[in-house]
Amino acid sequence: MNENELLEYQKMLDMINCYNKKSAPNDEETASFLRKPAAEGEGPLPLPTPGLPSENDPASPSEGPLPLPTPSLPSRPQMPGIPIITVKPSLPPWSDIRPAGNCMGACLPFAYPDIEVRNIDEGTACIIYDLFAGRVSVLSAFMACTYDGAYFYDERGNVGKLFRDVALCDENHLNMLALLITKLGGQPKYHGCIRGRYTWWQSETDINYPTYLKMALLDMIEMETKLIENFNSAAGEVRDPYVSTLLRRLVMDHRRHLELFTESYNNCCR
């Protein structure tokens, strides 16, 4: 992918995500309504969404379902296991978006950019290490979904398949991040990196092992929310346009995972 192709790909991502800024609350009345906590017995639980401030902690699950996060993708044809997302008509139609041939599981059907870097850069590699195998990382999400997909294999609403589909997508992300770390001059070992110090991934502490479906879905909702924040922060911090473009594409999949887990929670755990 040359620099012109990279710019075109970045424009595509901008078109897909442009509605986010347009749909943010522009007046105090709208903002206060969005921040208003749900009264007992009234409406759904507020879900902290990346970029949307919340003045109150979420209510307990017994008070109502979590709201479905706002989608940030153009409309597309129905795919098996992936419901159609309704979005603003101003976004480009499906035919204008190049589909990906390497999508897996719950990954979105949009092309990933080529995994390239401008230069070997240990500082950028350190940032990617934390997304790859830090405490809240793609590795943590993959391991948690692999456990949940097996433990809740026969649960109602086909939620076991959802966990397994998300695990397949996370495995795809792990492969891409591992290659990216290698091209940046590192080794794709299973550790994070905080201020230049490595912190090894620990299966005993970095994921939970829930035995109730409600807790499993809430754990994944929390993890995906934090992952979205971490990916957005990393994309803004790195100076390599090839790396930041890849991170922006990957975060789109995690937004979709957050939507799917929230939808499953509302359907199964009210």
C-alpha cells in the first residue's frame, strides 16, 4: 500500500465514522437527557460509551436492559449471524466500500489496510504491546471469549456462538498485531508495555471466569468499552500513519462487538 492508497483508505474510514461527530449532543437539553440516570422501573440501564460523559454509575441490572450502543457504520447487506445496522443515509452505500476477504467471525466485512510501518520504532512497538497482550487487550478478550464460548455453549439465544464468533475475530486481530510488532522491530511476546517496562499477561488475574451468563456478558461489555478507549488513545498517540490507520480499522470491530454483547444482554438477561 503506497501513501496515496493509504490516504484513500483513511478517507474511507473517515466517511464511515464521520457521523459520530455529527450525532454528538449539541445542546444542553440533549446532553442532560443522555446523562440522566434511569429511574427505578423506567427505561434501560445507561451504558458508558467511549466519548460520552456519564455523571452517574450504571444502575443495577435489575432496573432494566442496557441500551444498544450507537452504530458507526454504513448500511450493508444482511450477513449470516450479523444483523443489519441502520445508519444515517448520508453515509456511503455498501457498493462504495471495498469488502474484506480476510474477515473472520464477528469481524466487520470491511477491508483491513496492509500491515506496514514507516520505520522500526521501539516506542510505537511498546504502545502496540499493550493492545496486543496487556491486562486489557485483544489477548484478554480472546481468552475470555474462548472460555465463555465453551462454558456457555448451549445457552439460550445462541449467545455461546456469539462468544465463539468474537473469539475468531480477536484471533484475527492478534495475528495482525503480532505481525505489526514484528515489523516495528519487536517480538510478539505475551506482555504489555507500560512506560518501557514489560508486564507479562497473567491468566489468573487478567480475565475472569464467570459461571453466570449475566456476569459473562457484563464482563465483555466492560472489556470492549475499555478496549475501544485504548485503541482510540493509541491511534492518536502513534505518529506512523500506517499503524494509526490499522488501529482505527480494528476499533471498528470492537465497537461492533460491544453492540452485539449489549444486544445479547438485553435479550437474555433482563
